[in-house]
Amino acid sequence: MTADTSARYREFKMPDVGEGLTEAEILKWYVQPGDTVVDGQVVCEVETAKAAVELPIPYDGVVHALRFDEGTTVDVGASIITVDVAPGTPSEAPAAAAPATEPEPEPEAAEPKGRQPVLVGYGVSEASTKRRPRRGAAAVPEQGAAAAAIQAEMNGVPAPATLSRPLAKPPVRKLAKDLGVDLATITPTGPDGIITREDVHAATAPAPSPQAAPVAEPVQAPVAATPAVVGRETRIPVKGVRKATAAAMVGSAFTAPHVTEFVTVDVTRTMRLVEELKSDKDMAGVRVNPLLLVAKALLVAIKRHPDVNATWDEAAQEIVLKHYVNLGIAAATPRGLLVPNIKDAHDKTLPQLAESLGELVSTAREGKTTPAAMQGGTVTITNVGVFGVDTGTPILNPGESAILAVGAIKLQPWVHKGKVKPRQVTTLALSFDHRLVDGELGSKVLADIAAILEQPKRLITWG
């Protein structure tokens, strides 16, 4: 009797985070054929156009085949690893057990398909994306019934499913917010119409496509794209973060009419304040640097001139004013330029802003920035001064209205109180979208930032 190899061998596919990403590069495999894996074990690290992410396997078994080599760019939805979920079971060779000409196994003989993975956590099986019967429907398996009972107990007495506000636990709501998923668009599969984590992940997963029985024999993996040295030139494939950055910068530069203004300012008092804050007990445990006060100055300037915090909606022919500030910080990482942002930065105190800045920068340098952390930015700061550069003409992050470049802070001769004295000086550059921001508004914003950095007490009087 021939074993059902379609149920025995599971194909783990390249996932998507629901942002329209179409491919990812396999950076590193943590397993090899013959290794035993368990549900939730990380099997590889991949890099998308947004970030590098570790992928966990959603079932137990033994690795049968790796479909692609490290360094290979793989389309979303393509199988990347085959796992034998019933090792040791006597059967014919997998390839012979499921030839292309044989009919598909009967539905009742096939086991439920594994959960579809997404870049954070897992999705659900194909069948669970549809609404399951409510009370009075056919009984579910014991394990599902137990899980449903536990879920119901954790949620308390549920409200009627007809309420306009989707039913979901706070952690599920936070997950949906982080992934940019509108709960109102999700069909709940939990008891009494409750949206589960699996529902949120399923909403970000690509639509399932018809699957043929897996071919268990390893396929010839495409050769990974590597730098090619020809004569005196080296050709490096453009992919991952570099590819996404290039597309974004070209799109921004040739879509938004950029205007850049400059101002040179004496920041001696700000540098003194930085040193004082380092010894302040309220700032203990957080990093205090000039960037922190520059960020706070920008937030105060936006509060005084809120029209600068906007975006251009080409399709609707509307200017969308943002009543919140998600402050982007351009970060140079080993994988390229990333611009994660601090959500609701306008509501944060100085210690909270310092903590958020520290977490953002360290996470970016470790290569652990999530796609959600790079969504929804409104304005950005790029600190070119750390490279010893005086200033620049920064390009807008797509969808944002302004970007502030901060140059190197240097000791320079400066007229102070009628005398030439050595003072700490820097140059600021503000690029803005001229469709949204006219010269007067842009100039006022930049002048306010400079005025605050020259006299940081304005953080109190203006803030």
C-alpha cells in the first residue's frame, strides 16, 4: 500500500508581510538536510527590501531538502524547504508516489495543510481564512474545541457579534496595528466572532494558489547572485535594501519637487545642555546626545507650524495634514540605509524620546528593524555630521513632507556679544516638498529649529 507522500512532505514557502513585497534573499540557513526541526524553530534568515528577518518553521519533522542556496533571491510563495513530517514511515520513494499523471489524493485522506508563515509569526491553514460555522454547526475536533474554550475564557463574556467594533484581545489589536492591518476588514474565526492572532497573520499572507503534490527530490537551486569581477571592474547585483532604497529615492526625487534651505547656527548652549542632561538623574539609563535635542527642536517647530507635517495624495488630489508625528531617523546599517520611525514622537517626554532613539538606533545596527517600524513616517532627520560632513541636500523619504540634515558640530570663530570667539557651530539643511510646503513655511520651520538650538530654553517657552 503506497503512503500518502503529499501529507508526509510539507513545503515551507517564502512568506510575505502583506506590504506587496514580491521577493526576499536567503541570507543564511540554520539547518541542513537530515536535521530534526520542531514547530517554531528558526530555520533561516532572509532579507527583504525592508529588513532582515529570521523565519521559524511551523511544524515538526526532518529536513528533506533545501530548495535554494544562500544568497539566492526567491519569489514570495516559492517553496524554500521540504520537511518530512512523518520520518521513519515505510513508503515508496516520494517522487514515485506522487507522479504528475496520478490523480490528486482524496480530500479525506489528506492531512490539514500547515500554517502559512509570515515574516512575524505564522498565518493559518487555507481553510481557516473562511468563517467557520457558529453554534449549532458540526462539532470540531477535540483539540480545536479545547482551544476555543480557552480562548473564550480569556476573552470573558463576548459582546454580540453585530457590534461595529471588531472583537479582539488587546495583544491582537497591537499586532494588527504593527502590521498595518485594519481589523474591520478581517473575517474572524475565533468563537463568537473574535479575531485571533492567526486571523491577523492570515490577512497579511498572500492568497493561496493551487498546489500540486510536492516533489520530494531536491531541485537544482539557482546559482546565487555574487559580485562579478571583469577586468578592472566589479559588478555587484542590486537587491535587498539597496534595491528598495534606489527605487524609493528615484521615485521621490522625480515625483516631489524638492527645495532645500540652509542655516548655520551657534549651538554652544545646546552642547552645554547636553552635558548637563547626561548627569541628570531623570535621564539616567538613556543616551543623551545632540541628536536628541535636534529631534526635540524639530518636534517643537512642527507644533508651531503644523502644516509642514503633511503628505500629498495624488490619486485624490488632496493634501493630508497629519495630527501626529512619526519621526524617522535615517540609519546607516551593514545592509544599507534604513529609516525606522518613532511612533507618536510628539507625545513623548525628553526621557521617553531619548529611550526611543536609543532603541531605534541599536535595533537598526543589529539588523533587527521590523517592516512595521519603517511604515507611516511623517518627517525624517538624517545626521550626516557623524561622518564629518558639514551639510547636504537630503532627498525626501517617499510619502513625507520634509527631511532635516544635521551637519558636523565644529569649533569655529563666531561673533558672540560683539566679539569674535570660538563657538560650536553647525549647519542645518531642510528639504521639503514644494507641492505641500511653500518657501515661507519651510523657512519658518528651519528658522525655529535653529533658534531653539541657539537658545535651548525655547524648548520650554515654545514647547
